[in-house]
Amino acid sequence: VDPTPYRREVNLARARHAVAQAALEKAEADLALLTEEVPRRITIAELKLAVAREDETKAVDSLEMITRDVEKAVAAAESAVKGAKATFVLAEQDYERYSDLYRDGSTTQRKFQEATKILKTARAEVEIAEARLAQAEANRKQIGIATQQLRSARHAVGEAKAALELARLGTLQIEAGRRLVA
């Protein structure tokens, strides 16, 4: 019997065994790397999620505070406009009365001038109150900005949750690696 064909088969089997051994060693190394890396990825993802949730909470609080402050400022400015307009109406009535009395000679020029001054002051106060109301209403844009920040924070939470789920999938890779080397 010629041993040459058997030697080739033995050499081929040894080579296959060496390749299989190298593949096993690589799989074990990959498994060791995954076993170290996956828990770190999970921890990092959990921390990022916690930060994203904290940012979301801050955005909610900020939106509530800004909305409350802006609405209070608008309400106060509206009240100031109403008060200034009421004062203006009274000043206008006094002016008309003193104007008639002054023409009839029933009051002094000084009283008429005081009524004129009070009317002009009341008119200016109405304009100032209306300008403050316009400014308070313009501040409503801050509510829109805070709302956008809240949307962004909620999106970041969603991304962080997805990243955490992805990191947790690494445990499946570890299990698959353990079965491969077992």
C-alpha cells in the first residue's frame, strides 16, 4: 500500500485543523473584546439617555416658566393700557370742561393750562402703555423658541433610547459568540 495519498489527506486535515484553530482563537478574541466593550457601550448609552432626559425636563420647566411670565406680562400690559385709556378719557373730559369754562371766563388760564398738560400727559401714558403691550406680545416669540427647544430635547431622548437599545443588542452578539466558541 502506497502511503502517499494518505499523507496528503493527513496534511490536508492538519491544515484544516490549523485553520479551524485559528478561527476559534479569533472568535475567542472577538468574544473577549465584545465582553469588555458592550457593557461600556451600554453604560455610555444609559448616561447619554439620562442627560437627554434631564435636558428634556429643563426644557419643559423653561417652557412653563416662559409661558407663565409672558402671559403675566401681557395681562399686566393690557391692564395698564386700560387704566391709561380710562385716565385719558377723564383727562379729556376735564380738558373739554375747562376749555368751555375758560372761553366763558369762568376759570383762570392757569387751570386751563393744567387741564391741557394733564391731557397731554395722559395721551403719552396711553402711548407708553400700548408700546409696552406690543413689547409684551412680541415676547410671545420666546414661547415658540422654548417649544422648539423642548421638541429638540424630546428628539434627543428618542435618539438616546435608540442608542441604548442598539448597545444592548451587543449582549446578543456576546451570546452568539459564546455559542460559537463552545
